[in-house]
Amino acid sequence: MTTSQRKIEHLQLCAGVPVESHLSSGFDDVYLIHCALPEIDRDEIDVATKLFGRKLSAPILIASMTGGHPETYGINEALALAAERLGIGIGVGSQRAALEDPALEESFRVVRDCAPDAFVYANIGAVQLPEYGIEGVSRAIEMIDADAVAIHLNFLQEAVQPEGCTRARGCLDAITEVCGALSVPVIAKETGAGISHEVAELLVAAGVAAIDVSGAGGTSWAGVEYHRALQRGDLESAHLGQLFWDWGIPTAASIVECSECGVPLIATGGMRTGIDVAKSLALGASLAGIALPLVKPAMDSADAVFERIAAVVSELEIAMFLCGCKDLSELKASPVVVCGRIREILHARGFA
């Protein structure tokens, strides 16, 4: 099966069947402290931020989702038009398919065409670095005139996918080489299983400029592969997808584990509301990324994507108002209480 065919299968499954983790991302165990006397007006609240010196109107990214099949062109177009209108950043899905077949480049290039002023980041898997090297990563960046590149770590998905690559030896050295060779920042990005403190330290030492924790609690790529396997009648792979469906570090815990790593943190993995975004920032993230909730709106129109994200921004502003925080620096310094399962995990790991 071609990479392009897998891309459209992944997208269709994300839109059509339940693929989210059965376990919470952990934000239900995180409590922001209500301020009964905010002493600010809501219209004073400023949610603007910067990433790598680029101003964003809100601390929200449209996280890497798709591209690499002709049917993904319209979806990336809708996402990009919304990002440009909102003044936020956007990432593309893995560009491996376009590196294999240049005819598919347009499904990614449409993002820059429709969002000429947005912060846009490219995307390639760590397991593809030995094959494509610096030249391939540079080609992915040039393809969309990217402001940064995400190197995704999707070993859970690779391990349960029949076509998956589980050659992980040497990936850290490859990431180090890429970070030293490129002129744009490198983002290390998990894909739904979270990043631990120990791995964050290794990645920062390798030279990454930001970390996307992409914790457990949102889309489960083991779950996606479970559904793919069922469609093919591959019961062995379906078993693995089901068994590892909820594997990983919950997003809330991963944020705390990585919060002292010294580079910007992007919190993805189960971001569903502006309250989730507010909690992630209070825990130590710099921005939040949203993916799955935008798939169906993107299949509809750019306006539908815009409305969905605008609602999240409004929810974030209300949460900040109720915490008495007029900007993101105050939100990041605001009191937060962690209870339940997340507190237990963090305590066992030495972070609480």
C-alpha cells in the first residue's frame, strides 16, 4: 500500500469512526482557581503570543493533520484559510508521501498559498530521516516555504501498523544532525503518546527549538490502526491496535514533565475547549495545538474551521477573565491545583 493511500485512510477514519483515547488527557484533574473579583474588563484581555519571534493572535496552532493525497487538498485549503484569517499558526501532515511522489506536493503547498502570512511548519517523521537526510528535510521545508519543521515521533503507530518502521536506533543522532544543519527551528513532536522528562532533556540537548508533547487523551493512532486492520481483516494487527489504544503519558502529565526543559512547549492531545487551553498554559505550555476537532469542519468549509477555533479563543478569554488574568504571562503564573490520577502519576514520577 502506498503512503498516499494510507493518508486518505487515516483521514477518513478520523472523520468517520471513534478514534479518541478511552482515557482522559488529564485536564479533568486540573483546576484553575476562580477569582471572584477579577478587577479587569474582559475586553482588556490579550491572548496574543510569539513563537520563534513570530506574533500569533492566540496561543493556538492548527496541529499537523493531513496532506499527501489529492482528496486532502481541499481540507488543507480550508485549514490554511482559517489560520490566515485568525492570525494563528498551522502545521501540515507528514510530507513523506510528497517526498516519494512530487505530484502530491500541491496537497501541502496549498497551505502556504492560502496562508501567505501565517506561521507554517513542515513535518517529517524521525524514522524517515535516515532515508531522506538533510536534503529531504530541506525539500519538505521549501515545499511550503515553512517557518519551522516538526520531526514527529510516532513509534507507537509504527509498532502496531503492519507497514510500520520500527528502526529507532540512530534517530537521536539524526535529529541532532538536522538541528545543526537547518536554518529554521526544529520542533520535536510526539503523535499522541506523550513525551517524558528524560526524553525532553535528550531532545533539547540535540538542539530542538520546541517540543510538542502530544500526549495521550486525544486521537489514538493505535486506535486508528485498529480500525484499518479491521477493514483489511487483519486480526493480529487489530489486536495490537486495541491493546495499545490507550498507551502513553496523559497530556496534562507530559506538560508538567517537560515544563522545565527550557524551550517552548506545545500542548496537543485532547485539546477540546478553551478551558483545556487555559489549563495547559497554567501547567507550563506556551501554546496549544488542535487537530481532530477540526477534521469535520475542514471537510465543510474554511468558515466552519474559523468558527470552531474562534469559539475556543472566546472560551480561553472567559477562563482568563474568571482567573483575573489579563494576558498569557499572568495565566502562566496563576495558581493551579492538580488532583486525582494526574497527581498520582506526577507524584510517582517525582514532579509533585
